[in-house]
Amino acid sequence: NSISALVNVSEYESFGVSVAEAMACKIPVIISKAEGFKDLVPDVQNAFITTSNNPLDIFKAMESCLFDIERRKIAIDRSYAVVSEKFDWLDNIKQMESVYSDLIHK
């Protein structure tokens, strides 16, 4: 909860749990264009997006995240809204109960 930003620039990502957790903690994220981040970051304003193999691009994204305060606030607010909507605890429990109920009745 006390980090300034989360940097996850993997070349492959199936989902990105650490990114979702950072977003839920209102920590800005710097991510690669890996496929697994697309559900978490549907819009370029939700995060600082860079290529995963270019150190200069990663540095520029980190610099922008740390020093562009307005852009940082927008990214934090928008990403928090995404995880709040997609990962509501009660909704997730209802979905799990539904899946288990379907399995029991089969």
C-alpha cells in the first residue's frame, strides 16, 4: 500500500493479479501491452502503458507516472473505478455460488 507505483512490464500475462491489487489500493500502474492486462486496463488513461522490452520507454512511463501529477490522478481514479466495478466482493461471491449451484445440480 505504500509504494509510489507498480511496474509490471512482462511480455506475457494471463491476468495480472498484482496489477488489479495495486489498482484496488489506488496505486498507479505501469504496464506492458501484454494481452492479460486488457481486461484490467481497457483505456490508455487507466494506466501508464509501455513496451515490455524497451528500457527507455519503461523509464519514460515511470517518469511520467511519478511527475505528471494530473495524469497520475486520472489514472488512479479511472483504474480504481474499473476494479471496483469488476471485482465487487459481493458480486463475486454471488457468481461463485451460482457456479457451485449449477455444478451441484448437474
